Amino acid sequence: MSGLQIFTIAHVIISLVAIASGFVVLFGLISGKRLDRWTAFFLATTAATSVTGFGFPIRGFTPGIGLGIVSLVVLAVSLFARYGRHLAGIWRRVYVVTAVMALYLNFLVLIVQSFQKVPALKAMAPTQSEPPFLIAQVVSMIVFIVLGSLAVIRFRDQPVSVA
């Protein structure tokens, strides 16, 4: 196995762990819970996903590179809101929105990669401009908007439980 293959496997594992932990954090937010350890783990693995994404051979600017840059900016704001501003005032909502955005961006990459790498999905949308690919993107965006809105509404300034 080559170094690039090992790096790719590590990157994929980190990405999947980041997505899974992100859903734990998201449902914690919807429940009004901070889940401090899960949050730190989610933010760290999501940052690691974005950073390791830049470790692949680069042949010019790609949508993946652009998405990685946007993700790191979103994560920086999320980290500042959570740890720099300690969720005070408006920073609570900023944190929720940016944390959900970071999870969504990671999930969006999962959709793209799935349609590129999973044979059954690739057969349904070989150029990623076909309806199944577009439907997957639109449905996931709607789900994240709904869940993110619930998180903003339910993760209030009131005392929250820490888990």
C-alpha cells in the first residue's frame, strides 16, 4: 500500500468520525445541551478533515480546495464563538450556525465522494449533474437548514446541561 493510499484512508476515517461526532453535537444542541467534550472532538476532527484535505496532490484550484478554505474559515468563527467568546450573547447563535455549517460542508463532501466512489451511485449520476445527485444535495441542504434552525431555537441562553 502506498503512502498516498494510507493517507487517503486516514483522511476518510477522520472525515467519517467528524461527521458522526458532528451529528452527536447537533442533536445535543437541539436538546439544549453543550456536550463540551463531544464539541471539542467534533471541532478538532472537522478541522483535521479540512487540513488533511490539503495534503493530496494539488493540480490547480478545485471546488474541493475552495470548500476546504470555506470550511476552515467557518470553523475559525465557530471556535472563536465557542472558546473565545464562551457562547455569550449573539456568539451563542453564531456558534450554532457555524458548527452546523461546518458539519454540512463535511457532509456535502461525503455526498460528492460517495457519488464518485460508490459504483451504484456513480452509475446513477456519472457526471454529478444528473437528478439523483442534485436531489441528494437539495434534500441534505433542507435537512440541515431544518435541524440547524431547531438548534438555534432550542440552544438558548438559559442554563444548559453539560454532558
